[in-house]
Amino acid sequence: MKLSELSGKEIVDVNRAERLGVLGQTDLEINEKNGQIQALLIPSLKWFGLKKQAGDLRVPWTHIKKIGVDMIIIDIPGDDQE
């Protein structure tokens, strides 16, 4: 799969049934030796994106469960529901 095919997909947490962001608004952590994606770095935004919370959410590539036509489903173990 090409990086361009991932761009624009919504990232959804299966445990919280919550939209976390859109790929393209996130950063990628890439292994410089082999070029593989290690993780997605999703900014924590509040108030319609005007205020950034402390820290980003790091989602290791191994926690991505499914990449569909419109969205990426992630499963973060130990992610407590509120």
C-alpha cells in the first residue's frame, strides 16, 4: 500500500468508538533504516483544533487492526473507556 492511499482516512479507536483524527493531520514515525512505518502520532486537539493538549497519542503500527476504504481501525490494549 502506498502512503498516498492512506492519506485522508479517518482513524477510529475500536474500544472507545471515537474518531481520533484523519491521516494527513497526523505524523508518521518511520524507521530510517528500512523505511517502514513504526507508528502514527496523532495530535490531541480540543476546541475545534484551536488548543492543543499536552502530548500526542502514539499508536504503534501493530495496533492497527484494519485499513478500509474510508478509515483505519485501531485497537489500543489497556485503553480504558471513560
